[in-house]
Amino acid sequence: MGSFKPSIETLPQKPEPEFIDTRDTALPRYRLSEIKEHDGKAERPWVIHGDKVYDITEWIPAHPGGSVILRAAGGSIEPYWNIFAIHKNQYVYDILQQYLIGFVHPADLEDGKPPQDAIEDPFADDPIRHPDLITKTVKPRNAETPGEAMSAQFLTPNDLFYVRNHMWVPRIAEDESDDHLLSIELLDGSVKEYTLRDLKSKFPKHEVTAVLQCSGNRRKHMSDGSGRATNGLQWTAGAISNACWEGVLLADVLRDAGFENEDGMSGTSEVKHVQFNGMEAYGASIPIRKAVDPQGDVLLAYGMNGKPLPRDHGYPLRAIVPGHVAARSVKWLNQITLSEDESMSQWQRKDYKCFGPNQTKVDWDKAPAIQELPVQSAITALKLGNWVKEPAVVVPSADAANQNEPTQATTDARKLTLSGYAFSGGGRSIIRVDVSVDAGKNWTQAYLLPDCDPKPGSPSLCHGHGAWTWKRWMYKGAIPASVFQQGEPEAAAATDQPVDNGTPAAAAADSTSRRCTTLLVKATDEVYNCQPESHAATWNFRGNLANAWHRVQVCSECAPGATKKAEDQVKKEKTTMEKSAE
């Protein structure tokens, strides 16, 4: 007879360990349901941190993100504080400790903490994003426009426009958007309010075609190109996009609210700055002169590429400040304040500034906030084609019959197509894009696409008083075999972003002649501002305004027929658009 084996059900179950509450008995215990009643609308808001309960009523006025902390009221503050690493410091916990009023009841704890399903995810209601966006962070979502989208279309499709969020995305129902309220506070403290419906009906609609570019665009290139780490999201070349924005001029609205625009333009007004605040607590400001300049084209925008603003891009209302860093184009706009001072937000006072390459301990107050952007360009797509015969100039020998005329010969060269963008801030137009296929020894000019020239019978895609848009460019040429032969070994070139567009890996393994060259691009604007050669001279610990020459390494066999296998695989090579920003 076989031995009896008890089933799992018949085995004695180990009891769950009982939670022994050894916490301070002088303080009360609160159920989660009771804490939830003290939300952001309550007279006395509470938050949970760990297993502790805090009454933050007195802290809110002094907290830099007062409205953010209110979002956490009635539940755990941790998911909100996790958005900003600054909260993970002992001095912040010491401040919070002053507002301790009790503990979460043991009945509502799992392993000594509130259960995960009781903790609200601030990002649970975020919109769904296009899968082709190149995600850098998920919560909050930050994602680049893919290179092929920047090359293929002058106006970036709304769902492929790069996403830069500091926090969660506010939600306003479509049937409530026209009631969205914008308040404008003048210097004397008086307030004028406008609904979105008011803005649309009272003021003329304007369109402005403008680039938005994050100050950290190409930060990874600065880190890699200088060999020094930078602090911030490691964007490559895709934190920039171009769109046609629809809305009303900020200058028109300020005049209606009672501000004397002419005084702002002449510098005689006490108002020096226009502060913007968004629904999720983000804030920034711009100089008053930019705000009221009739050619400055600052918009209160409610449309993007002929459609309502998407949620990720500020629905239902945002500021658009053309030619300036995108950090000033505040999304989900609900408050404007005219002031003698810049915005007090950390994004204006202690971020989005630049310092010298030697400065790591800095005085934030002495550095001006970034406003207008410097000249910029990047390669966003490239294609290596077949080997061809290209004309080559050969200097005649001493015994040549006619020494006055050079003889024509041919050389092996590999066809190349490049495309990308160039842009300069302040409304300055791009006049030239230079390309080098041999690491800067020789240069030629790219073709600037006439995107702003209207086609017969069609309106122009470009609107506004300045050159606020990017300039797309294209280069078609060839890389001589000699450039590869004299080039760098693979992965050894000084390059921002290596891209393998040459011989397939299998062929490269059999070829001893696979070599690389560095492609370069640089742009010049209408006042002859040029990009710097390297990132080392402009390195700053925040990695802002990285605009050195864009470098991309390409590799290939040095000439056709290096080996039979390599030659066969090159012939089978598919024409592909590679992304320099991946």
C-alpha cells in the first residue's frame, strides 16, 4: 500500500504574521477612508508618506509646488514626489515631519505600508501615445520625434510631435473646454478673466508656424562628444518639432485687459515680465517686450495643425512663444500675471540656464534664464547607396602632351543621401547648411527645401512675422573610396551618434578593409551665427543648448569587390532610412 500524501489543502497553513503596532501610542490611527476625505478640496488637506499621516494645511503656502502637493491630498504623496528627485533628501523629510498628526490604521496596512491599489497613480489618466515616438521616460512621458518624421514632413504630425512633460497631463472634458478659464492679473492686482469661448469670439484668429525645441535637445550628444556627463534627460536630436499654431495674439488680450502695450514696447512700463502658469503647476515667464511686440507673434493657442490642441500639447489652451526655448511656451495655461519680476517657479529661477564648462557649483541668480535659442542643425536621416564611378581630377604628369589641361579620370565612390533640419531662434532665418563627408577636411552646401514658398494655387505653410520655422535641408552626393581608406576604424571616430549604414555585419566580418568616416553638418543664420565645432567649449552641467556640429559615423568596405561575399551582400542591401537619433 502506497504512503498517504496530503494535498496542499489538507496541509496546515502557516498563519499570516500579525502586525505589531509599535508606533508612537500618543498619536491617533486613521483609516484610509477617513484620510481620503481630506483631499485637495477639504479645509484641511492631509497626505500619507509611508505609514504616517500629515496635515499639510500650513505647509501649502510655503511649498514651491503648492498645487502639486494638493493633488496628492487624501492619499499618498510618494508618487508625486517621485517625479522630482529633489524630494528624496533628508531635509525635505524633516520639513514634512513638522506636520505629522498620526499613523495609518494597522487594518489598512500590508507589510507595514498602505497597499499599492490604495495609492493613486498620477499618470493613470495620461493619453495614449503614438508607438513610433522614441520614449525617454514613461512617467512623466518624455519622447522624441522619430528622425524619419522630421525629414519627411515640414509640419510635424500632432501625434508625432515630441512630448516634454514635467508632470501628469491634466484632463478637461471636450464639452467643458470652452468654459476653460484664463485669469490675467495686472500689476495693480486687478484681475480680468476670459473663458476660451471669450478668446475665440472676441479676438481675431491668428496662425503662426513655429518650431518648439527643448533646451535639452541633443544633450546626449554633449555628454558623449565632450566625454563629460550632463544632468538631465539624455535627448538626442528629436526634442524638436514644427507645427502651425492657431489662436489669439497675447498682445491683443493684454491690451483688452487694460495693459498699455506701447509702454511695454518702449520700456517705460513698470511691468517687465509676463508670467505664465499651467494647470499642473508648471510656470515660466518671458520679457514684456516679447509679449507685446506686434511682430513677436506670441499666441494664446488653442489649435495645432488645423485641429484642437492634443492633450499632450496643452489642451485646451497654451502659450506659444516663437523663437524662444519651448520651456516658455507653457501648456494647459490658466493664469497670466504681469509683474516686475520673473516667474518664481524653479523652472525659471533654477533650471533652463547655462554656465561655463568649469562651473559645477553655481549661483543660479546670476545667470539669465534661456529665452531665444542659438543656431542649430542635425542629420535626421541618411541613406548609403551603391558604389559608382565618379569623375576625379588628376594632375597631369610632367611628360603629358598638354600640361595646361588636367586629365579626367574616375574613382570609386559610394552614393550618399542626407537630410535634416536647421533652425535659429529669435526669428533669424537659416541661410546656409554645410556638409562634410570627410570629417571636416572639405565642405559643400546642402540644398535648402523651399517649404515656405507657396505652391501654385496653394497658401503658404508659413505664418508669422519671423522665421520661426525650421529649415529642412537635403544633401545628395557620394563618398570617395579614398575617404573610407583614409578614415577611422569602426567605432573609433569622434562621433555624436554612430550609425552603421554600410556593409552588412556578415560581410564586414569577412572584409579587412571596412573603414569609417564622420559626416558633419553645421548651419549659419542670417546674422552669420554659426554652430561651434565641439561640445567641449559649451559644456554645462545641465547640458542645455547643445548645438555643436552634428557628427554621424558611417562605415563601409573601402571599394567594391573587397571580397566576393561582401560584394554580393552589398548588391542585396536594401535601401533604408536610418535614424541618426536612435
